[in-house]
Amino acid sequence: MTVKGVIQNTFPIPVCFYTLNEPIKKSVNTFIKNLKYKPNELNTSSTDSFVFANEDLNQIKVFAEDCLQDFFKNVYDPYGDVECYITQSWINITKKGEAHHRHVHPNSIISGVFYIEADNKSDKIHFYKEGYQQVQLQIKNFNPYNSLSWWYPVKTGDLVLFPSHFAHSVEPVKVKRRISLSFNTFLKGDLGVESSFTGLKL
């Protein structure tokens, strides 16, 4: 007897990809060159953690905000007056041989990474399954259900949005460098329901 079930994706973690369909303005690169940087664990990040406040990044900021609202509406779809907005934003520069350590983004709801300069043949973003793994088998063919990590290729102009608790990293860069802009978000408005004792005004 041959049987075949139908797998349903119950409570999946959303990772959404958007692409800026226009050239990145030259003012962005000029702005990046003039920034000051500090060492991160395996690469460097800008000392300025509110880079979206600069007008030179308006093109990327508007794009990121539009994508954020699309993601928030389609994934969370809240009732009432609730808005997700960008809080901090910063530049990461990862040179050849450098990487970005595995991490999450505390004090944030949705996080984003926009790729200002990336190699579409080698650059990737890795995500990790968290929590206790009761059984660990030797896997014949990896898939999103049996894997402890999963990666996606990225290229210049891509924006990746994901829940901030989702652990992620970047493997060592194989080309000259990768430049990305990361940002965090939070909520404002009326959350929860007061009659259920979950009301919160932000």
C-alpha cells in the first residue's frame, strides 16, 4: 500500500524577502564612508545607531518602512490602532574572512537587514532552530522540518524581515566585503484588551 500525507505548516516562523527595484543612490556610499565604526564580535558596526535619521538614507528608509508595514499587516494583522515603527538602525561592514556571530535582537519586535553591497553567488543569511532537541537523528536529506539551521541567499538591494527573537548569523565573507544596514522595531498604540486585563497603551 502506498500512502502520502499532507503536511501543514503549523505556527511557522515568517522570513520575508523584498527587493529594491532601483539602483541604490550614490549618496548612500558617501554616507557610509564618512561614518565612524567600532569592532563587533567578528566584524564592525557603525557607532551611529540611528543612521536612518540622515537624509542620505531616505531612499532605503522609505523602502524599509513600506516593507515593514506590509510584513506587519500580513503576518501580525492586529486589530485597532497599533503601529510598528523603526527604532534603531546601523551599518555593518564585514570584510573578506570576517563573519557575523549568531545572535538575536532584544527589545525589538521585527528586525530587518538591507543589503547595500552583497555578492549574490556567496552571501547568505543563516537562521537557527532554538530550544531543546529531544531526538537527534542522522539526516539523509535535509528539509525545513529536520534541520537545526537553514540559510537563504541574498544580494544587493534585498531586504530581509523576520521576528527579532529568531537567531541568525552570517558565515565568513568570501568576496571583498559585504555592507548591510540593520534595524529594529517596536510597537505603539493600544495593545491587548482592557476587559481581559491585557490592555497596554504605548
